[in-house]
Amino acid sequence: MKQIFNTDDAPAPIGPYSQAVKANGFLFLSGQIAINPQNGELTMTSIAEETHQVMRNIKAVLLEASYTFGDVIKTTIFLTDMALFNEVNEVYGSYFDSKSNFPARETVAVKGLPKGVNVEISIIASKG
């Protein structure tokens, strides 16, 4: 059985998908981009602030499902330019409490992302 999670504290889906789905003890978060859920505007003043907004959106969905960044086991980061990797990586890493217990991850360069953003991140979490 699956359970759907959506929160007003993260951007509403821009397509036919849920913010997160829990199944068999795993929580699968759809990719998040830097949309500010309060005003629906993109936060793109810098790649650091864009990444912070993405991570705030992820945190909101995790909290809605009663998970934390400590429960994250796998992430995927999509970047439109690998030259942004270091800045994105620094912001991303700051959201995890245990600096020696990071989730598994891949970072993928893509040609384009929704709404012309530079970064999108998806998450898999587990309470196991």
C-alpha cells in the first residue's frame, strides 16, 4: 500500500505527480526545484540561494511525511552545468547533520530542467 504526501510548504507539483510517495517503508520524493512556495516565484539570485531553496523544499516534504535529512539514503542531483558542482555540493552538504554518514548520491549533467532552473534534486528516504 502506498501513501501520498503533499504540503503547502513546498511548491505544488507542476505536472501529474505527487511531492512524495511512501511505499514499503521507503519515501520517494519527486525532484524539487527552486520555486518559493509562498509566492510561486523562482529563487535564482545565485546558485547557492537556488540550491538552498531546493533543499528547503525537500525539507518541507520530508517533514510532512515525518522524515528528516538523517533518514535520506539516496539522492540524485541534476545540474545544467557541471561548473556549478562545487557550490551546489557545499550547500547540499550543509543540510546533513552527520558529516560522515551522507546518503548515496549521483550528480548528473542534463541539457535542461523545468522552468529553466540550474539544479533539481530528488530524494529517497527510509526509516529502517
